[in-house]
Amino acid sequence: MFHLIRLITVGFISSLAVLVQADESKWVSLFNGKDLSGWTIKIAKRPLGENFADTFRVEEGILKVSYAGYDKFDQQYGHLFSNLAYSHYILRMEYRFTGTMMADAPNYVNLNSGVMLHAQPPQSMQFDQGFPASLEMQFLADEGKGARSTGNLCTPGTHVEMGGLLVTKHIVKSSAPTFPADEWVRAEVEVRGNEEIIHRVNGIEVLRYQHPQLDPTNNNAPATDQIDAGGNLMLSYGHIALQAEGQPIWFRKIELMSLEKR
């Protein structure tokens, strides 16, 4: 009987390992660890494609946001956009804060970054536009001033629904704990078109919301440009964009699993 149980157990574990391996094979790397192939840069007050002062750089297999070449920040908010737009997928990555924020950046920038979802194309960004109309999974780290959740939602140029109600406030806090700045944190977001978006931190769900949509009254990330061009108010797809807003940060293991039905 013992041997039978052992065989069954070993067989179950082997089958589970095969399933896990099969799931892992569905993940596609969006970052090759060598260069910025597959991505487009747009920094406020800079032409499309210009990597001013080598803001986005790759070193030792890590994608780094650096301000070593800046004299001052001067509201030059930057984003690194995926060349492709996506609708139904799971995105995962690891991030780690490093260094200190630019002295002339707003205080909220301290140990603050994120990844933008359903973002407008970089080609449609205005020359001095700071943020794309999008949904941001916000990354924050411990400032030593008490609890500060990561994995929050920020809504430049957008709104969402939660529990059937329209949410118009700019920041929706998650249930995630506070993490030290120098710690690698695993962030994952499940995006199902216009239906629902789920944030996870270190494998634990921390926030979910539904029906992302453009805010036609927002001028900071002008959704009106997209609406005037005939865009749909409801957001079902868009680009992924890594943020550079005055605080150095590192990214690695940026991977995507498609949830599109074939």
C-alpha cells in the first residue's frame, strides 16, 4: 500500500510539474535583456524616439531608468512604450527602486513609478505631454513614514468602475503592504479588455476594477484627442508603458502571457 501511495504521489507531482512547465511555455519575454528592441521612447519636451540623456538603459540584463545625465528634471516625464498594443493578457515583471529622486521633481515622485496599461500610442502624445491617457499600476516603496501600499491604480485621462459604480478619483489604493525600496518586488496584472483588470503583488491579488474608459474632461493626459479622432470611450486595448517620472528604478523579467482566444 505504501508503494502504491508513493507511486500515486510521485505521479501526481510529475503531472503537476508538466502542467506548470506547459504554462511557463506560454510566457513571452517583452525585454530581451540586451537592448530596447520592441519599445518606443517618448519623453515630455523631447521628440518621439529620443532617449534623452540615456534615460532608459540596459545594464547587466536589467532595464534601468537613470537620471545620471540630467542637470535638472524640468518635468520631463518619460515612458517606454511597447511597440504592440494588447487587449487580453497577463503581464508580470519585477521592479526595484534605487538612488534618489530628482531634486526639482514633485514630492510625490519619491520612490514612485509604475506601468501604464491600455495606453494611447506614443505617436499620439503631444510634444510636452507628461502622461499618456492610460491606467497605471503604480509602484511605491517605503519612505519610512508609515504604511504605503504598492500596486495602486492611477488614472491619467481615464475612469474605471468598481462594484458597478463609476470611480473618478485619480488614485485607488490597493491592499498591498509596504516594501523596502531596495527589495525586488513581483508585480503582475491581468488585463481582460474592457471587462476587468486585476493587480497582484508577489502573487497576491491586491486590487480589481472593471470597464476602463476615457475621461473626456481630463486635460493632463488629454483623452479628448483620442475621442475627437473617433476613438471609443471604452478602453479595450492599448500599449504597455514603463514609467520614468524623476525617480531611478530598475525592471527585469518583463513577460506577457496572451489570454486571447484562438
